[in-house]
Amino acid sequence: MFLRKYKFLGAFVLLMCIFLLATGCGNTTTTTTSPQEQTTITTTEGMVSKSDSQNPTESGQASSGKQTTNSSNPPTQPTPTSTQVNGTLQVHYIDVGQADSILIKTSYGTAVLIDGGNNPDGPNVVNYLKSQQVKELAAIIATHPHEDHIGGLDTVIKSFPVKAVYMPNASTTTKTFEDFISAVTSSGAKRIQAKAGVTLDVPGLTGQFIAPNGSGYEDLNNYSAVLRLTFGKITFLFTGDASELSESEMLKNGQNVKADVLKVGHHGSATATSNAFLKAVSPKYAIILVGTGNDYGHPAASTISRLSGAGVQVFRTDQDGTIVATCDGESVTFNKNGSTPTSVPSTTAPSSSPTPTAPVATIPPAPTTTPPISSSPVSIASIDLAGEVVTLVNNSGSAVDLTGWKLVSEKGNQTYSFPSGTTITSGGTLKVLSCSKAVASTGALVWTKSNIWNNDGDPGALYNAQGQVVSQK
């Protein structure tokens, strides 16, 4: 009886266990978490990014809450590393005379423009970009706010969609700069400060700004945005008008300036491309953007001598016209104004066959017209370029109201508008000062605390309230 009772109890317990196990399995969820990071590949203009699945806001989830992957849509333009490239790269050093304008273009169609020449060059630069099948600009780099670099950019920005504009934290009071900023603002392009350490955020290109390294420069040239661009085993350096001070700061701060192809700073001026900088860059080839018979004596004989002494092969837009460098990551092919390409191999790899370049459009020189000079008793008596002093004189027998009048530095297209109520007395003089030490006083007006006049030669023009030229010096 005892054994029968416990056999019955054992059977009951066994049945209960089976029942509990059956019902428990139906309500229990087992979660397995992989210790590895889940990789989500998203495509945004050919860029590939990785994100952690634990953070839905960073894991490729769209606003609809659905996760997006590119399993069926691979990137159309892979993002290369500095030594691994896709397609070719073309760098067009456009002949815009005594000014700078450089087009960087990949075989995928991505285009970047560095500077846009002088004010009259705008339409010509636009036509050149169109001849190279440029549809939009991934970025514009305005190296610094001098007219021979940003003058034509407002026209370019109004002619093409522009995604981003890189520019240093520098400004001027010129009409040219105002037009440029107005065009950037109206375009809706993203504005990014160009300075040392900033990366060029353009798919398919590997570039970093290595200058400016400081602020508060008296010379706007030293604000120049200097870009180092690497494509495979070939490196390009674009220096704007960076002068010796900026060069020394780059070296002092340990910036990597090494490059195969150097855009010579400041049109070959004697104040740029110092021996120390040239030695650190150690370029094989140099391009000088410079105008024929310019008033500045560019390129300086001393600069040419330094380049020659370093064994650098030099190309010049005043002699060679527009120069196109085509790079496949191993070698560079130079095409001078549509001439037969010259293949220049990298020393780190054998030369490949020259890559044909697109036809080079020749940019005609911008027409220059000298406006007629209207009669006026007020004229420019003198311009002290070094002292930054312009002296006006009134040769009439009565005072002259200068309200609405303007004084223009013709080289930089900087404009000073005389304050309302300004008069110049009969037979008297009036000075317009510019520079950091300028102080207003009786008979002296302050234009700006920055330097305006180019010491190598800079004509001035005086306009009356009707916009007529009344004096030139």
C-alpha cells in the first residue's frame, strides 16, 4: 500500500513537470546578442559609413524609422584612401592673367573650384567650366578676399549649384567682397571656415587645409587657405597667395607640406616660396599663375632661381596658357593649352600610358576699357602707396561737396565712399588714410585700418556722385 501510494504520487509529479515545461516554453523569449558591431552601409553621394546598431539615430535609420542599406545599390563613387584611387584626377590651372583660378575634377564628374580670377574673369571662368562638362560644384575654395582671387566667384556661384564654400575668417570692405558674400548667401551653399586641420569634405577627394595657422594678419595674403590634396601616390599643394609668414607657420606647426606638384604662392612673388618652404615641399613640378607683362614683375627672378636651383620643372600660364595636369595616382600628365600631353611619372612607380585630357578651352583676355574723365575742380594730387595716403586737391574758388563720391583702388577694386556732408575747401586738400596706424583728423579721413594700396603699383580713380571718373592717378 505504501509503495502503491508513492508510485501514484511520483506519476502525478512527473505529469505536472511535463505540463509546466510545455506551457513555459510557449511564453519565454530567448535573446541572443552578438558581441560584434553590426555594420550598416548607407550611401550618401558615394560615401560609405559604419554605424553601431545599438544607437538607432546613428545606424542608418531614415526619418520613417526604417533602416536603409545599400545591398542592391552600391556606391557610384567609391571613397578612395590616400594610396588607393578610382579613375583619374584632373587639375586645370586656368589662364586668367594676373589672377588665380583652378578647377579640380574627378573622372566621376565631381568638381571643385579654387578661386575665380578678377571681376571681369567671371564669365570666362563660367564658360571654361561648361567646356569641361561641369554641372555643379561640390565646393568652392575662396583662398582669401583679394579681387584677383574672388572677383569672378560671384558670377560662378550664380551660374552653378554650389554645395559648400570654404573661406578663411578674413574680410574686407570692398564691393568685390560684398558681391561675393551676397552670392554665397543667396546660393544657400554651406559656409565652412578654411583653416589648418579642416578636411575637404568632398567624396572621391582626399584633402586637408594646412593654413592659415593663425589670425590677426595685417597682410590678407597670409590668410590664404592652403590645401594639400592627395590622389594615390601623387600630392598637390595649392597655396593661394600665402607668403613667407604663413609658410614659416606651416613649418613651425609641423604641417605636412610635402608635395609633388606645387602651385607657387602669390604668382611667384619674391615674398613667397622661401628656401625653407621649398625644401620642405620638395616638389618635382611647379605651376605659376601669372599675367603676361604684369605691373608687379611676377614671377620674381629670385623665385625662378630658387625653383631652378631645386631642380623643379616649372610651368607658367603667361607662357604656356591654361595647364591641365591629369593624374592616375601613379603619374602626372601635363597638357599645356591643348598641346601634346607630356607624361611625367612618379618616382615611386613606373609611368603608365598618358591619360588623354579633355580639350582645353582658351580663355580670351577680358576687354579693358578706360572710362572718359569728366571735368572737375577736384582731383587726385598724389597717392603714397607705401604710406597708404591719398591726397585730393580742390583747385576751384569754392568748396565742393563730396557726398556720394568714391575713391577706387583699381588693382584690388576696393572702393571708399565719402561720408555724407564731406566737403573740400576752396584751394584746400583732403587726405584719405588706410593702414593700422591711420587716425582721423581735420582734413584727414580714415578709409580702413587695413592696407589698401599695392606698393608695386596701384592706380587710383576718383568718381563723382554721378558715377563719372573725374581723376585718375
